[in-house]
Amino acid sequence: MKQFIFKHFGSVSNCADELGVSKMTVNNWINKNPRGVLKHAPEIVSSKNITWTQLSGEVLFQEDELVKK
């Protein structure tokens, strides 16, 4: 998820600003609850030239990574 955010937004701060959330919220998506980003899926999909499938794949991958920790 962190790599996805940096690739598409440049930084956690940019992501937070573009989506109208706090940096803490973005960090929670990375470290605790990646499904939270799905609330903003319509904006992300339309502005970042990705598909819903790609975004949901990132969420599932991050959930798997968190389980491994």
C-alpha cells in the first residue's frame, strides 16, 4: 500500500491532501486497515488511471502483508 501511495500520489501528505483526509488516516491504511482506502475508490480510480481491480488487489496484498507481521 505504501508503494502504491508513493507511486500514485508522491507522498502520504499529498495523498491525504488530495483525498481530504488526515495523514494519520493514510498511515492507518498502510499499517492497520487497508480497506479504509476503498471509501475513496471512486476518486482514486478516476484521477489516477487505475482500475477498481488494481486498487482492490493492493488492498488485499496489504492485508496479507499485515497478517504476516
